[in-house]
Amino acid sequence: MWAPPYLSSDFLFEIRLFGEIVKADKYVWSPREMQRQGAINDIHVESTFTLADGCRGAVMAVTLPTQARTAVSVPLQINITGTFAHNEVWDFFKQQSKPTQWDDSSREALFSEKDGAIVWGNDAGAIVMRTSMQV
């Protein structure tokens, strides 16, 4: 993830249902948005990832439309990992958020909960996650 001067060269954001990544059966990739459709255990899954206009941000919407007449329980797992850094100097070499020659724990990103949101970050910045569903 690169958004100069912020970067995470080893960033991973992964959503799993029933402990598995949902394979995309259909997808549309455009410059500012990615839409995916798939299914797992007879559950249809739709997701849209959209970059925000005019700021460093994005919105990811995941929808599980169902025609079932009864409630369906779907185990949800979100995996987020990586380092997070603020680099003042950018050049033609691949930027790294992970220190290579020294131990710099300031680039480790930690999780916290604040005002009902999950916050992943450090002094360089943060990624904030909220949900509109009741959990």
C-alpha cells in the first residue's frame, strides 16, 4: 500500500467467511473501484472497494444477499497485518515500510478500539475500520 508519504510494503487485509477466502467468480477492476462477486457454502457474496475522492481513504462494502426465510449465521474473520511508515524521501528504489538493517519498533502497527471502531496504526498514521452491521 503506497500513498506517499505513507506506505506499508507488507500490508495484508483479508476477509474470510467460514475460515476461507471467497473465490471471485466475477470481478470488475477500474482505476478507483473494484467489484467482486463469489459464493461460499451457498452464500452469495458481493464486495466493492472504492477509493475516496480527494483524500487518502477507501470504503469497502461487503454484502451477503440472501433469499432465505430464516437467519443464517456466517462466521466472519478479518486478518490485517504489516508495518506502517511515513517516509519523507521517495526515490526510484522500492520503498519499504519494514526496517531492513535495524530494529525499529516504531513501524509496528498495533490494534486498539476507540469509539466503536478498530484502529490499526502507529505514530505514522492509522487505518480505521467501522461496520454498519450489529455484531
